[in-house]
Amino acid sequence: MKTTTNETQAQTLTRLLAAADRQHPVTITYLKEEKDETGKKTGRLVETVRTIEVYDVRTTKAGNVTLRAMDRETGESRTFRLDRIQAYTVHRTAYTVARPARTEPTTVVPVASSPATVIGREIARDDAAYYADRYAVLAAA
């Protein structure tokens, strides 16, 4: 078991990313924010132990590094703040929980709807980024 107080956040993140890359689950000791009976956060942190399967790392607007991971106990996707992980153990077994499908940004290809659009595209074809989809437009016509 690695204790996060004995290493930097960069070291912890590096080891957790390596585990994610190898698709090895990680058991973490985590401080989660307690909620009252109405579901409202109380501000009190309580310790919990979870086995997770990390699939994404993000940074919040506030600058916190977060891990998106599947919780093996519930089978649901959860977010964990890196600074709240107290200790962790990387396992040698494989992932077992199915991940949510990645939502990649879709590329919108404009279709020529009038002769004016085609003429405008022809005039602008010196701009490679603007005119990169010319073959897609011609194929769609």
C-alpha cells in the first residue's frame, strides 16, 4: 500500500495513470464529502475504501486533478479528487466493469446547399483549414 503523504501528487498521478494504462484496478482510501439525509453536502469528510478502475483524468476549473473511474462495488462511474486519496494499492488483475462510451467531439461537415455556398468555398479554397472537407461536400452532392 502506498501512502500519498509519502509522495508528491505527480508521483501518485503517474502511478495511477500507469495502472490505468495497464488496466489494473486500484483500491483507494479516500476522503469523501458526507451528505445529510436530504442529500445535501455537509462539508465533513469521511474515510471510505473503494476499488476503482480509472479510465480518465481531468482538471477542474478550480485546478483540482480528478480521476474518472468505475466503482467496482456499484458498477457506476465516479469522480475522485486526487488530493483526497489517502492511500492506494495497485492490483495485478484486469478490469471487469464496463466503461461508459467515450463521447468524442463530432466533426460537422458543412454541405453545399446552394450555388452561392459552392462559389464561396471555391473562393476560400486557398485556406486549407476552411476547405479541407471539399471532397466530403462533393461526395455528398
